[in-house]
Amino acid sequence: MAGGQERVLRRRIKSVQATRKITKAMELIAASQIPKSQARIAANRPYRDGMRRIIVEAALGDPAGAAKLLATPEKVDTCVVLMIAGDRGLSGAYNSSTLRATERLVRSLNAAGTRVRLFTVGKKAPAYFRFRGVEVEESFVGFADRPTFADARVVASHVVAPYVDGEAQQVMLVSTRFHSSSSQMVETEQLLPLTIPELPEVEATSALKGYTEFEPEAAQLLFFLAPRALESEIFSALLEGAASFHTSQQRAMAAATDNADELGQTLTRVMNRARQDSITTEIMEIVGGAEALRSGK
């Protein structure tokens, strides 16, 4: 009986060790991707901030002409919601937090009488919403881990189309924002109509100081820049989502590796105890047999 238990424990220990190798490898891969993702976020930040400053200047240059793209609609009959999740799991609460936040947003909009057209990024989203009876109009997969600006442009073209055609009055984005390696937060923001970003006081005074002349007119320029600004914001969200995914996966796999080490040690102790019990039983049987032979003689 003890020998059979020992064999079972040996198999379990080997299984835990094999799992540990996988989780450790995934932890190292995710850790190697975090600095690259942070570097891409830093490289994209000047373009995003520059686009925001141009939007501010164009909006302030012709507030009346910019009202169509900047004014909040009185009534929202249809709202486009874009959600950014991951293509893979094993990343802690990264996917589940974004999915639940999107579901809450969709439910609240439906309760207010607003029709929702849902677009998603990542393989994890369609199955989640299909199970909950929420229709996904279009899903984009295959680039959530390492997005490019071309991917953001494709997503933006599909998301902005209902707004430009007048079929939707608002475009919302749900994604995970990367603040630091220890802080990632799920945020919901409005993409369209455009919101004037809050620039730091120093940047605002330096960017908007003096007189700015626009060619073409500010309203035309803003209408042309709106899709570019949308692409920039979506690309920034994709980059921050990828960095958040790698950070969450690194933490999750590190915890899984630690758990595998602890479980392996526990199983090893149990196996050693079972082996000692088996040896003790064999010794007792030998001693009992010897005593029986001696007493028989």
C-alpha cells in the first residue's frame, strides 16, 4: 500500500516540476517583454501629446466650427464601445477586469435606452460576451501582445465609421492603462466626440501662447485631424494594454512558480514520510519473521 502511494506521489511531483518549468519560462518571457513595451509607450508619447496640443489649438482657434466634433450630444441613441483585452490568458485579472468593466458599461447604457455596438480587441472577448448574450459586432485578434500603428488604424477605421455616418453619437473606449510596473487600472474614456485634453500648465502656456494661423481653416483642420487623433488614442491604448498584459502575466506566472515550488516541497515531504513508513513496515516484518523462526526452533 505504501509503495503504491509512493509511486503516485512521484508522478505528482514530476507533474508539478514540469508545470513549474512552463510557468518559469512564461514568467521570464513576460519579464523580457515589459521593458520593450515600456519603451514603445515612451516612444509614442511625444506623438500623442503633440496631437493633443494640435487638437487644443484647433479647437480654441474656431470653437464654433469645432462644436460638431467637440460638443457633447444631447441624446445618445447609439453608442460604439471599443474594448481592448488580450489574445491569451494566464495573466491574472487582466482580461477579467476589462471584460467585467465593459459588461457593466454595456448594461448601464442599455438601461438608459442607448443601443450599443460593441467592438473588441483580443481573443478572450467574443466567447465571454457570447456566453452572456451580448452581441459583438466585430472582433480584432492576433496583435494584442505587440500592436502596430497599422493595427490601430484598422481598428479606428471600423470604430469611427458609424460615428461619421451619423449612425452613432458617441464612441467609448474600455482598456487597461499602464501607469507603472506596479499600477495598471481599467479606465473608461470617451473617444468621440473629442474631448479637449487637460495639458499641464507649463505645456499649455507654452503651446497656446501667442497667435496661431491655420491653413486650411481650423474647422476643416480639426475634421481632418479627428481620425488621426482617434488612431493615436487607440494606438496608445493598445500599447498600454500590451504592457499591462505582460506585467500581469509576469506576476501571475511568478506566483504560479512559487506555488509549484511550495507544492513540490510538500509532496516531497509526504513521499519521504511514506517511504519511511514503508521501510519501517518492512523492518517490522523481517523482525517478526525472524522471531517466529526463532520461537519455532
